[in-house]
Amino acid sequence: MAFCHLQNTTMTEASIDFFRSNKPDLYNHPDFYLMDELLTDEHKLIRQSVRDWVKKELSPIIEDVAQKAIFPMHIIKGLADIGAFGPQLPAEYGCGGLDYISYGIIMQELERCDSGVRSTASVQGSLVMYPIYKFASEAQKRKYLPKLAKGELMGCFGLTEPNHGSNPAGMTTNFRDAGDGKNVILNGAKMWISNSPFADIAVVWAKNEAGKIKGIVVERGMEGFTTPETHNKWSLRTSATGELVFNDVKVPIENIFPDVEGLKGPLTCLNSARYGISWGALGAAMDCYDTALRYAKERQQFGRPIAGFQLQQKKLAEMITEITKAQLLVWRLGILMNEGRATPAQISMAKRNNVALALDVAREARQILGGMGITGEYPIMRHMMNLESVVTYEGTHDIHLLILGMEITGENAFM
Ligand code: TGC
Ligand code: FAD
């Protein structure tokens, strides 16, 4: 075994370096049920290219940028080059033209490194490009999609407001006719918006004068539009989060999506993003499990590796069981997504289950590492803190339970 020479040592600087430098060799794990056999050669090729990029460009900097709480802007081009922006959208608009399993695999491999980076890609692909592809005019698609795919433009998605999080139907952000036949006037504020501090465009959900929710593209530079950053997060520190503030912003009527009205607009986009998160969270869980397993085999206490103690084996065996179940869940969901048969409740089940299991795995893995588990020498605490946002955004753990509850009972328990 690669780690044998460390067995009589403590976790020194040298062994931590060894641990890091050997990590990619173990990247095919965990695959307890030989799930790779369900993937095509193309899926495996995509996975390998994302892994190679993550290993070269992201892993070496991730801890530092997380500690400093900055989004590393220079990775945008790399993310675009590996096809992380809108991989599931058609090639005719400069997008990936790939299937939903490929999309999931890309999210998994990014979040295996860091949920904040995956967040940036999810927002761009599922919450900015997807609604433009699905609901915008042909001219808007041609204007925005190729540049968004290349990362030449970055976007954000404004649904949540200070007083309306789980219940976006109550939003108060609104627009009215400017009276010039060309523009509308937008007022209101959105909160907790990923990518907002650097986004070039924002897909904003706001009510028209009839009180109907519409999607509208707001561009940076429009007078009265500001994007103050939200600081002091202990979670998703590599993702830039902020507000969107609209103070009598004049927006061209042509920027309003013609083809959708009502809450189903934003919720349709969330289906795509929540699906990606169910794969992504699994990536974070895999990284925590891999890290804990290797640490348990190396770390000696009472004269033997801690992996030899039943209590630690229970943790590891339960982790791999839950990860394997989650892998099967997302693979099947990916097939249903490809066939256009996945329901919102099925997506809620996967998002809720996989994020919760990732949090459980992170918490157990951190314990296996003892004191080392709280340091930035290992990724576990960062994953754990990140996942506290992932379990809340895109519908909280409780909201997804209520969506499932309504699906199976027919009873609405939201209000
Ligand atoms: P409700 O009356 O149930 O539905 C209103 C209309 O929407 C339709 N609908 C859906 N359509 C497509 N996909 C779905 N998943 C849908 N769910 C519902 C529904 O059929 C209806 O259509 P119509 O034609 O009859 O008008 O709506 P409600 O007001 O009772 O709310 C339902 C609820 C609570 C489930 C929904 O509001 C919800 O999901 N709340 C959670 C909010 C949320 O997830 N926010 C996410 C903000 S974005 C974000 O967090 C990005 S983080 C990104 C990152 O960094 O990665
Ligand atoms: P609340 O809705 O106030 O919920 C508080 C608690 O009450 C939760 O536990 C919830 O489950 C519970 N609760 C609420 N209603 C019910 C009910 N009916 N029954 C039982 N329990 C209930 N939003 C965007 O639009 N775009 C983004 O890019 C974006 N990025 C984000 C990034 C980060 C880092 C974070 C933390 C959030 C982001 N969000 C974004 C917002 C996110 O979607 C919301 O935080 C989330 O939807 C929950 O809303 P809230 O925080 O207002 O909580």
C-alpha cells in the first residue's frame, strides 16, 4: 500500500504533503457498486478532463482563497474551457450540447474540490443561461448565450428578497411602464445572490403592474442598479455573494422574457440547478470519505491504525453505504432528466437526501481526523461549512421535505 511507510509516524508536515500528492491516485474511489460501468466513455472522458483541470488549477489554490474569502476570478476562463457553463444546453448557442449525466459529473467533480466554485458554475449554467435559453427571445439567446458559455459574460439570479426567502411568491420587487414605449422602471432589492458582486448581467424575477412574476435581464451599468457584497460568511467563502438593489432602474422592455409568467419561471430553473447540486454535494461527500479513510489507515493510536477500531469502521462503513445509495439516486435521476421525465418532487428528494448525507459524512469524517479535522490542512471543515449553505439555498431541507410531503399526500403543508 502506498501509505505503509507512514504507519509508524504521526501526521507531520511530510506526511501531509505525501497525503496531498498521492490524493489523485485514489480519485476513482469510492465506486463500491461499480457505477462506472453505467457511464459511457464520453462521461468518463469528461470526468477525467474536469479532474485534471481541478487538480492543476483549483486544488493548489482552494485553501488559500477560502481562507481569504475571495472568489478567484482568474478561474472563470478555465471553467468555461472545461465546459462548466451550460454543458446541458444546445451547441447551436455555443453551449456544451451534453446530456444531464455529463452535467451532473461536472458538478460532482467541481464540488469535490469546493462547493463555492460549483455554485458559480451552477448559477451561470442553470440559473442564468437556462432561463435565457428557455424563456428569452431568439435575439436575446444569440446576444447572451455564446458569451456566457465562454465566461466572457458572467451572470447571477435574483429571486430571494430580504423578506421573502422560502416563499418567493410574496416578492415585492416590481416594474412599471416607463411611459416611453421602450422601457420599464424597476424597483426593489434581492438578497443572498451568488455571483452578484462581479456579475455582468442579472436574471431578476419581479412583478409587473398586474402583480404577475416576470423574468427580466438587468445589465451592470444601468443607472440605479448596484450590487453590494455580503461579507463575513463562514460558508461558501470562495463564492462571492451580494445583494441586487434597484432604484428606479430603466430597463428596456425587450429584456423581459416574453415566454413565461408566474413562479413556474424561476422554479423551472431551480429544477435544473437542484439536480446539479444533488451530484455536487455527492462530490463533497466523496472527498470527505476518501480523506477520512486514508487518514484512518495512517493514523496510529494505542499502537494500531485507528481504522482497526470498530467505532471508526462503523463511521466509514455507513458513509460508503450512504454515498453508494446517493450515487444510484443521481444516476437514475440523470436518466429521467435526459428523457424529460424527472418530476420536481424527484429532484427535491435527490437534493435533500444528497446534501444531508454530505453534511453527515463531513461531520463524521471530521471526527475521524480528530484535531487535524478542524484545520485547513484537510478539506473536511471547509466542505462542512460550505454544505451549511448548500442545505439552505435552492430550497431548504425542510422545504424539500414539504414538496415531497405534498407530492405523496396531495396536502399542502406550506401554509
Ligand atoms: P405553487 O403554487 O406550488 O407553484 C406556483 C407555480 O409554479 C409551478 N411549480 C413549478 N414549476 C416548475 N418547477 C417546479 N419545481 C415547480 N414548483 C411549482 C406550479 O405548478 C405553479 O404553476 P401555475 O402554472 O399553476 O402557476 O407555489 P408556492 O408559492 O406554493 O411555492 C412553492 C414552493 C414553496 C415549493 C416554492 O416557492 C419553493 O421552492 N420555495 C423555495 C425557494 C427557493 O428554492 N429559492 C431558491 C432561490 S435561488 C438560490 O438559492 C440559488 S443558490 C445558487 C448557488 O449558489 O448555487
Ligand atoms: P427562510 O425562508 O426565512 O427560512 C428560515 C427557516 O424557516 C428555514 O429553516 C426554513 O426551512 C423554515 N421554513 C420556511 N417556511 C417554512 C414552512 N412553510 N414550513 C416549515 N418551515 C419553514 N437566492 C437567490 O435568489 N439567488 C442566489 O444566487 C442565492 N444564493 C445564495 C447563496 C448563499 C450563500 C445563501 C446562504 C443563500 C442564497 N440564496 C440565493 C438564498 C436562498 O435560496 C435562501 O436563503 C433560501 O431559499 C431560504 O430563504 P431564507 O434564508 O430567507 O430562509
